[in-house]
Amino acid sequence: MNEQPRTRPPRSQRAREALRHPPPGAKEVAIATTSTIVLLVVVAFVVVNSTGWERVQATFFNADVFSQRFAQTLAAFRVNIELFLTSLVLVLIVGLFLAVLRSLPGPVFFPIRAGITIYIDIMRGVPSILAIFIIGFGIPALRLPGLGPNPFLYGVVTLTLIWSAYVAEVYRAGIESVHPSQNAAARSLGMSASQSMRFVVLPQAVRRVIPPLLNDSIGLFKDTALVSFIGVVEIFRRAQIAQAATFNFTPYLIVAAIFLLLTIPMSRFVDWLVARDRRRQMAGAR
């Protein structure tokens, strides 16, 4: 009778693992904290005592401008959130569609695979700001019926086209990471190729690529500031208007602070997911 696999390693094995990789003690934590504080103090001392610090402080760290422009700049951040959420949904759908098409086997699908490969290479190779300019100003210049001057729409389209290329490659890596025996087992049970992909391969692939997908979502979130160059009045564009009115760069600091308040927790969450998956893989390998 086959023995059921253990979900956790034996207690003795966990003890040996703990001895090989002990958690950091109080001494290590104290040394790390002290060295960090010393480094920060040294950097702050050098910056504050530099010749141009007073001018930099007045130009980038003006408390009066910060307090006057913070609420107005933060209100424009709603547009970035709308851009991000709309584009994210489309990117996840379009990216998955492209990855599945690129994974189609057989010579008959070669034109499709080649076309998608060319598209992905172009969108990943062209700088995002150039793609935004080309699409954001090129599509309106065509004067297509039903497409008026809508910068928000063109911003969503551009972000979707750019980031679906990156996400498609992430999905494809997840699909290729699923062992071929999984597909073979599904086919032996009578499933078609599409059913095997839908019910067996894709669920496993999507679960495996959640951390890199979250990393790409952070990049997409930051790129919402780039659509200001085609006329979308979002947080970065609002900061530009405030900077032109005050002749001070502190509004840009507001933008940076708001993005950091959201992207840093997202990054730490991704790190936590990666560490959790690594622990599960190590536990399953024992």
C-alpha cells in the first residue's frame, strides 16, 4: 500500500533544517540595524552639508508648496487608478490569449505564432514613451469613424498593447513549465487539445506565474504616468501644471511619494509570495 505523501517534513527533519539555517539572532539584528543607521547618518550629513543643499531644499522640498498642492495633486491620482485597473483587466486577458495562440503546436499555426512573436518583439523592444507617442497621436490622425479625441481611451489602448506583450511571455513561461506528462494524461482520458489546455495546463500555469504577473502589474501602474504626454490629466500632468505655476519642483516629490506608498507594499507582497512558493517547493521535494 502506497504511503500518503507528507504535507510537512518530520519534526526531526525540521529541527535539522533549523540548525542548518538558524533565524537571525539578537546580535545579528543589532549589527544590521546599527550599520543601517550609521550609513543613513553619513549620507544625510554629506547631503545637508553640500554647497547646493539650501537651493535644492527650496526647490524640491518646499514645505509650503507641498501643503498647498498636495490635495490637488492627490485628487488627480484617481485617473491613474482608473487607467491602471482598466488596462490591467485587458492586459491579463489579451496576454493570456496571445500566450495560448503562441503555444499552438503544428506547422499549420506557424503564421499565427510568427505574427505574435513579431508583435511581442516590437512592443517589448520599443520604449514605452515612443509607443505612447506613436499610438496616442497616430490613431487620432487616422480620423477613424467613431474615434474622437479621447486621450484616456488611447492611453488604455497603448498600455494594453505594451504590457500584454510582457504578460504574454510570462504566461507562456508558465505554460511551458507544466510537464508534458500532464497534457498526455489529460489526452489519454479523452480530452481534446483545447480541453487539456483549458482544464489542466492553464490552471497550473496561472498559479505558477502569479508573482511575476504582480511584478508586471507594478510596472504597468508606474507607466500610467507616461500617458500624460498625450493629454491625459493625471497625477504627473497635474504636477507639471503645479510646477509651471509655482516655479518649484516640489509637486514632483508629491507624485513620487504617492507612487512609493503604493508600489513598495505591492513589491513586498510579491516577495512574500515568492518566499512562500519557495518554501512549498522545498517541502514538497523532501
